[in-house]
Amino acid sequence: MVDTPRATRSAASARRAGAPRRKAFQHPGRVAVVVIALIVVLNLGIVLLNKSDTSPGGLNPLPATVESVSPEPNSIAGPIETLTVDLDDSLTGVLLIKRGGQYVEIPEDQLDRVVELGQISFRPGPGKEITRFPAGENDAVVLYWSKTRPGGRPKNPSSYSWRFQVKA
């Protein structure tokens, strides 16, 4: 018999038809386990991102009357960091710093104020009540009251206190 292209094609077709079909995946059980694991991991990631707490403040949220403080509670600051409190615009107040176990009120002439915005700041320096914040934990307090209160500062004003770390 002469080998013609038609005969060759028929023989090749017969071999292919009789040969077992090759599987798309060698181990379909392993593929299923990997796919299921990926689905579980993706769903877990979505759930964790959805439930995560991204709100600022952490353990010590500010009262509604105190808009911000700097340095922030439990943050790290330098020894000559400006201490700033931003109160509600209708309030005023004074700053106290703990020194030697006692709170010391910063004198009025050493405070910087933006009265219209309720902001009070103090920066340590030469000739001031505090020349620099000592290394370690420092405590600050703001006493505050209404700007329009008759008679000025009340006997027991509202207060907010916080701590920050100083690293030299």
C-alpha cells in the first residue's frame, strides 16, 4: 500500500481517537482547594477592611468643646514644642503644665492667643515659665470657660488634660 497523505491523516486520526483524552488539570482536587482558599482569603480581607476602625483619637477622645490639642495625646514631641489648644470659638481659657509634681499656670503674658478662634498657645523658651519641656512624660491641662461669662474666670472651670512624651 502506498502511503498517501489521505491515508496518513486517517491513521493519525485513528490514533488520536483511540488515545485517552488528556485532562485539563492534572490534579483537579488541588485546583479546587486553591480556588476555595483564595475566595476565603479575599472575603476575610473584605470583612476586615469593612470592620476596621479608622477614626482618630484612640483611647482619649476630645470633648466637644475642645477642637484639637498639640502635641496630640500620647504623641512624641521635642523639648521646645509649641503647646496649642483650639477651643470652641465661644470659649477662652488658660494652660497649665505639670512641673515637679505640681501644675503651674502659664502667665498670661507668655501665652499667644487668637481670641476670635478660641486658640491658646505656649512655646517654651528663655525668660519664660518653662524654658524647655523635660524628657519623658509631660502633663498639660487647659481650663476653659465662656468668653461672655460675667465676672471672667469661674471658680471651677471646665478642664481637659492630656499627656505627651518628650524625646530629646
